[in-house]
Amino acid sequence: MAKVNDRSGILARLGLESLPQGCVFLFQGPSGSGKTILTDSILLERLNGGLNAVVLTLSRSPSDVRESLSELGWFDPQRPIIIDGYSCIAGKDTRSDDYALSNLSNLSDLSIMVSKLISTVGEGILFVFDHVSTLLIHNEEIQVVRLLQALVTRIREARDLAIVIFESGIHTQSFYNAVRFFVDCVIDFKVEEVEGVLCRAVRVNRARFPVLDSRWHPIDVVGNGKIAIQPSVPKKALAYANPQCA
């Protein structure tokens, strides 16, 4: 399987220096643990590298996605392409938007739109699904699992990169197990409160390819929503790795 070397990027700081083409990541963790912030940083990195991206947003409005990217220094309104699954939840009229979903219970329309974009945007795109937990409010778990399996297959065939995000601890264990089975790499996030300060961390849980480091990395949210991934530390020292959490 062809590899993509990324020794200076964000994922490399987690020990992921060499990724297979068509790699699908699962980002899982509680609310506020840094999943979206890290995803936006990877998205910015890919866009700055001249690559295209497609974001399926269910938890944020398209304007919020673009605002987050602009705070990170990205101002191109044409990139990334955003599939709007948020506005229909908010009760807005989406008929004039070619990339807006009108009904989250209609998974066929969602699958067709994503597949069309994957095939037309070009090879090597980053696809972000933010996030699956919202879709599960409107559909049965087995339906969402089948949708994700189909999308993962198309992403691998197109040799693209994908990040699928969902909340941990709110769905059935069988759902989590099913999704973990067919993705290529599972990234865990956690957040703990230490003396009134939120301390976040991230690690590679498992991968279908070699990983240089699977320990927890403290993560700091710095100015303008940027994220800093610290060197990994033993679990027992995690709460003290961030000076604010000491």
C-alpha cells in the first residue's frame, strides 16, 4: 500500500509519520476534549499545502467553520467545500444551496452528495465528517454504520484522507466496535479538570499501520484557536505535563 510521509505535520507529533493512502481516522472523545480544534488545525495544514478538502458539518454552521479557519489564518471562501447538514436542523431554508442537506434522515441523499464530491474534487482530498453523533439523533445506528462503511470504501478507492468525529460514551458499545473495526486509525481524546483548569490530551489508540508513539500527549489551546501538541508523557504524569494543570 502506498504511503504518504508527513514528518513535520500535526499528525507526526502523535507518532504518525507515514500514513497509508486512503487512511480513515476516527476521532473519539467527550465534548470539549479538542476533537474539533485538532481537526481544524489539520484541515488548515492540508489547505496550506495546496490540497482540497470537503467538510460535512452537522454540529456547526458553515459560517462557524469558516470563522474558525479564518481565526487560524485561512480566508479562501472557495476552499474547503462545505456540505451543510446544520441548517436543516436549525429549520433554515436550504433549497438555494447546492451543498446543503434538507433531511438528515435521508441517508441516500447524503451518500450521493458526498460520493459525487469525492469523485469530482480530485485525488488526495481531506474529508471531514463533523460529526457522526448528530446523525445518530435522526437515524438508527445500523443505518449510520452502513453509511460510514460505504463512505470509507469510496475514500479508500479515491486514496483520500478522512477524519470521522463522534462523541464517546453516548452510543452503544456495539456501534463503537463496528466503526472501530473498519477505520484505519483510532485517536482518543480526553479532558480532565485539575484545580479548576481543563487539561486535554490525545493519543493513538490503535492503527492498522506502524505507530511510533501511543502514549498520551497533553494538548494546549493557544491564541486564536491554535493547538499545541506536547511531547508524550507517562499516564501518571499527565495532569502535571501542562504547567496550568500542575
